[in-house]
Amino acid sequence: MARRRRTSQRPGVASSVQTRATRRRQLELAEQKRIKYASVATSSTRDSESDNSDTQTPSSPQPEVSTPSEGFDDCLDHEGEDAELHVYEVREDTRGQKVSLRTGTRSEMSVLRDRSYRACMVLWRHYHQNRELNYVELNIQSPHLKRALREVIHAYPGIILHTTGRVAIREPPMCLFHYRRELQAYLEASSEPTMRNHLKLLLGYMEKTLEREIRHYEDAYEGRGLEASLEHQHLWMGYKPGELLFVVMDGVECVARMSRIIKVVKPVRFQRSEEIDHWKITYDGCLRMSQQVIYPLRFHPEEQRVRMYLSDRGKRYQRLAGVFHRFCDGTAKLFDPHGVKHRIMIDAGEFRRSIRYPAKPPEINSIYMLYMPAWGEYPTFPMPADGLSDEELLICHYEVPGYSLASKTWGAFHIDHIREIDYNINAFSHLVFAEDKKRLIQSLVQRRSSPDHGLGFDDHIKGKGKGLILLLHGPPGVGKTFTAESIADETRRPLLTVSSGQIIGSAQVVENRLIGLLSMATDWDALVLVDEADVFMQERAVEDLERNALVSTFLRILEYFQGTMFLTTNRAETLDSAFHSRIHLSISYPPLSPAALGELWINGTTRACQGIKPEWLSGPLLERLSNSGINGREVKNIISMAHALAQHGRRPMQPSDILCGLDALEEFGTKFNSDFRVGRRRPRDSYDSTCNGSLTNT
């Protein structure tokens, strides 16, 4: 009788057998769709209907254990429809394999609950082998909750919301806390009973999990205005991703958009990062938000002033998107660090192409406007056609990348120190030189700047002969370099100076560096000045193969250069004959005559005296200065010295100031190089006969 009772099938047992058969069919369907179903787990849900007959011990060998998120088939019918939260514990056995023990037991094991795939949420507690809790992860299975999260949150760091699978959220559930009010409003506006029930359960889970944190948040932060504060362990509650944060960098007010906040328990070294979006915030106890090194902009006591200033700076940043020739008067972060007070070229695209490996990696608590992993490629982003939004203007960086034309190095330039260039368009007219030659130079350069400068006179080979090459030769200090500088100002174009020390090396190195510099000049429509070009143009010799290669390289580059280039030298007689056909115009600069030298003295002194010619600069003094035999550069140096003496004495410039500098220069020449002094003052005819001092157009 008792045996019959044990073998008889009660209705509850038959229902359990039928449920297991249904589950097996569902598992077979999942296997056909290549979904692993090998997790071994137990549940501690509020709806416990299983008995010991449901418990099984896995056979040997054990199946491959999948991650918890793989334990349910995403395509099962009615998945996530029940407003239930199922909880599982994932532990490691002695072999390091992940298994799940029934809560409160140590030896029994069971397969996943039949109905867990129907639960709208499943909570997984992961433990280390030493039984310490590793992390807790919430898997959202409900399609209603996934839709609500996508529509309310849109995106959140570290969480994939736009997925057909489960949405995984690790504790603490930061995203649920930061968007709790929006989710509550979504719940109240929804007319779907299932959606409302699922959202109530989700928000209830968040409130229960963060009960103590929310209590501290409401007491110390919410409704406190500028007095709001947070303990360090709860700091994440005051930083919502996407929020504008205020920070002072290098004494400059900045605003950044919040990306994420991470709590680091043990010291780590960041080897690489997709972007610089982290500050190190360390303190004990409770600290006001406005006292943090970086904090939400709404806590700044002068928020409106900061917004207006940063908006104006952002508009200037937006206007500098492209290639511009500007003047910078202030400090700059150059890769060869210097302060600057000269002209620069702003060009983010060329900066990205030219600078691959900056001088040093970024530091914590710093913003670098262009940074990618391992100091690799620098990104460029096109400016939107309708411009930047008001918020985007606020977060524009306070520096722009550019090239210092004087320092010949790339760097970052503060927007507040950048202004339009005050071109000296009259400088070329002050050049003491033959007027017919000045007109010729002026007409050629200005014609080269016009759109139809070619007129069909280019070389038959495509890409050759499109440039303008001018050779300026003569002794030092007669105006060769000033010619290029003044014509650049007159045409309002940048002047890119190339020196031999900048590109010295093997023929291959010289070629690569020259091509890069000349490519920049072409993009910027800049004039190029190669000072002391005889280094690259000396006559070739059979025994010097390295120099021959250097000269050949420079010849080839000149043929294909498509801009305007000035070559200067004081040793024209040493140039290789092959350059004659590459140079469009060769102009000789003779030593300064007494009349030209007198004009230089008058112009320079008048400029130093605020545009007023001093009455004492005439008669015997002017005659002595005109016959001093010095060059233009020395005239400039003496006037600069005299001006400094007058400024130091807080008085107008006097003749004695000029004579003091002149006597010092003559004493230097007499004591150290009297032969050079005589040679420099040789007659004009002597120089012209040596250097073929005539205007030649080859």
C-alpha cells in the first residue's frame, strides 16, 4: 500500500514532469541556435516551487560552463515578461570552474530555474575562490525595461543599452541613480501595465541597493545649493555623465563634459587611454563640491560669467578652424618649450600629419586637446555646417595647435594670446635698394600670388616649373633677408624660413625634411626663405659624393616646387652652374653706399624716436655715420643700443648714444679683425666685378 502511494502520480508531480519536458524542448531549440546552455546554478527567488526531485548532480565529464549572461536564450518565448527579480550566486570550485550553489547549501547543485528566463531581471553575485564577493551584476531581460532605458538614458559609459541581448549593469547601479527621476517620470507617463510594473521593480531594486547612499546624498547634497558636499566614497553620486564640469588648468578656466568616474582602490598606472578624461580626486571626510579640483559647473559661484567668457572663447576657437596666419604674444606649449611673441600658423590638420610622437605623455589632472592611444594618430573632426552648439562652445579647448614661424616648431597656443597680424605694408618701400629692382621683385611676387599667374608658361612636364625662385646675393647686412620679410608683409603672406641647421643630414634626410617644409609652404601660400643657401648649392666635385647627392636633391626639389622661394647667399661665385637655369631671377646686392647708409641712419633713428627725426642727426654727425662703412644690420644694432641707453636714463636719445655704439663696434673691428674691416669696405666696382653684380633674368 505504501509502495503504491510512492509510485502513484499525484497531479503536482505530473505537472512537474510536464514542465521539465517543456524545458528540454526549449533547450534543444537553443542548441540549434548555437546558444550554450551549460551554466549550473540555483535560485533563491521569492517564487520557490521546486523540491528535491528537481535537483540533479552533473555527470562527469562536466559540461563547459558559460558566463551567466549566456545561461538564457534571448529568443525564448515570453522572456522577461514576469515582474520578478531572480538572484543567483556564482562561485568557483577548487578547479577554478564557475558553478552556482544553492543559497544556504554547500554540496547540492541544480540546473537553472525553469522560469528564470521569464524574469524581467536576474541578479548575479560573483564570488572569488576564497569566498569573497567579487562583483554583483544585474541582467535586464525585460524588453519593456530595455526600451525604457534606451529612450530615457540613451547612452551611459560602460553599459550597452542598444542591444538585442541583455543589458548588464554592475553595482552600484550608477545609471539608475543618475536617471532615477527621469525613469520615475517615464513610469508615471506610461499607460502599459507591464511597463509600469517592471519599472517599479527596477526602481525599487535601486532604492534598496543604494538605501544608505541615498540617505547621505539627501542630507549632504540635495537642496544644499553651493554648500552641497559629499563623502569621498559617495563622490560618484554628484557627477552625472554628460554634465558640464568646471576646472582650472594651468591657471586657465575650462569646462569639460563629464565622461565617467571610476573608483580606484589600489594604485594603478594608466598605460593608455582612449581619451584624457580623468582627474585624481583624493580627500578624507566630507568636502564641498566647489572645493573639488573639478566639479559641476552649476556649483561655480560665478557660473554666468564663466559661461559668457567660455562662450566667447569658443567662438574664437571656431573661427580658427582651418589654416590661418596670426600673431601670438604670450606663452605657448611648444615641443621645444619657449615663450613666443611672433607670428604663427594655425593648422590642426598639418599638426596631426607632422607630429606623431609628442615630447611627453599626458599627466593625470590634465587636458590634451588631441590625444589617442599610445601617442599614435591624431583625430580631426570637420566643423559642423551650422557651427557649434552653445554647450559645445563652452567645452572648446583654450589652445589651438599651430607652428611657430620664428621658433620653427609645433606647439599649442593660447587663444587669448592670439590676434590679427599688424602687417607693415610700408616696410618694402623703406628698403634701401635700386628702385627698378624693387619694382621687378614686387611685380613678380604679386603676380605669382594671383590666380592666373601661370599663363601657360609652365614646363611641358606636369608639375614642373610652376614655382618662382629668386636668388639674392651680396655681402652681409645689405638687405637680402629684409627683402623677403618686407615683401611678405606687403603681400600679407606668411614667411617660412628654412635654415641649413634645420634640415642638415644625409641626402635622404634633407629631401624628406625639405619636401615636408615646402609642402607646408604650398598649403599655407607662404613665401619660403632659404637663408645661406650656398650650403645646398655649392659646386659639385668628383671626390665629394655626399655633397653631390645633396646638391642633386636640392636641384630636383626646386624643379617641382610650386610656390615662391627666396635663396640668399654671400658666396654666389661658389654656386653650381646647374642652378642657373632653375633660378628665375638673380639680384646682386652691392655694399651700401654713403648715401644709402645715411638713409638707413635717418630711417632707423626716426623710428626709435617715435617717428620724429631728431634735429641733431644732420651735418658732421650724419656725414660721419654715412661714411662709417658698416652694414645695415650693424646700423640696426647700434640704434637699438642707443635706444636702450636713452630708456635707461629716462631721457631722449642723444648723439652720444649713437657714437658710443659706433665706437664700440669700430674698436671691436680694429682689435679682432682689421683685415675683415678693410675687405668689407672695398670699392663697389671691386665687388661687382667679382660677383657679376648686375641684374640677370635667367
